[in-house]
Amino acid sequence: MTTSETYRAALAPLTDVVEGVADWDAPAPCDGWTAHDVLHHVVTTQRALLADRGVALAPAPDGSL
């Protein structure tokens, strides 16, 4: 499997959680953060991880939900 294929397979459970979020403004366990803030953090850090491993990425999402 390529890095991209492995990543996509591992991403499936997170995708299920994200698709189930009804309120992106809900408070997160991190003080002062919302569900949207957590997702933005995950997307940003995971993009950096993949880029560091040579994965070609599409443009970053604009952050709107």
C-alpha cells in the first residue's frame, strides 16, 4: 500500500465521527475550543504530516462548514 492508501484506510473512523457532528460551534474538551477548532487543528496537522512524507496534496480546505 502507498502512504496515501494507508492513510485513507486509517481515516475512515474519523470521517464517520466528522460526518456525525451536528453542532460545529459546540465546546470541545480543550478549553476555549469548538468542535470546528478541533477539526481545523486535525486537518492542518495531518496535512503537514502527509506533506512531510512527500504526499502531493490538493489545496487546503477553506475552513467553512
